[in-house]
Amino acid sequence: MDVMRAVKERQQGNYPVSEQLLRTFVAADPYDPLAHFELAMTLGIQGRHREAAAEYREALRGRLSKNVEERAIIAYSSTLRALGEHLRAYRLLADAVARMPGNAGIRSLLGLVQCKLGMYRESVQTLTDVIVSTSDSDDVQRLSATLRHYADDM
């Protein structure tokens, strides 16, 4: 079974075909995390967030490549946001940051969710850390200690 065929169908806007193929793959191998991930993506693009969330959870229980795992975490956190489940998104992203501290994108999302939850100081600290640690700007690097001090003093 070729999951990539289902992905192509989704990319072409053939969501029902993509979904049917992916449901067939999941039925044939309920432990295939990639099939669950791609099914979640297909459901999510159709606005079926509750169903997509369940599939993201299944996908993340399995062994995914680093790239697909990162995509799944980002997409799942976005789905949780769409469902208004910001605390669950926070927990997902905080766990991901603990496991992948070098991922600036996931750290940035964590900072935004922290803000949404009213964790303003933590949000500013997280986002400042991302800016300072990823910026190639000489101006930012010259101010890095000051920026971190301001963030810690919030």
C-alpha cells in the first residue's frame, strides 16, 4: 500500500479519495504511525479537527522519522489550538521542547501558547531565547545579555 498516493490525492484536493485510501491503510495496519499522521492531515485540512486530533495522538505513539514527528507535533498543536485546547497544546509543545530543545520553531509555538494561557513572563522569556539563539543579526547579538535581562525582569 502506498501512502504517498493518498498524499498526492490530498494535495490535488481529492480529500474523500485520500481519506478512503488512508483509512484502508490504517485498517490494514493500525500501528502504522505514518498512515495515522497522513490521515490526520487529510482530516485537518477538511476542518475535522476532533477526528484529526485522535489520529495525531495515534501517530505520535508510534515511531516516526524526526521530520515527520516535528510536522506531527506542529500540526497537532495547531489542531488543539483550533479546538480551544490550549493547555493540551502547551503540554504537547513543552514535552517536545524537552526532547528537541534545538527546534526553534517548536519553541516559538510554545512561547505563543504560553502567551495565550496568560503565562506572559514565560512567553517573553521563551520567545526572547529563540530570537537571541537563532539570530545572525550583529545588533541582536550585541544586545543579547540586555534582551535576556529584560525578559527575566518581566
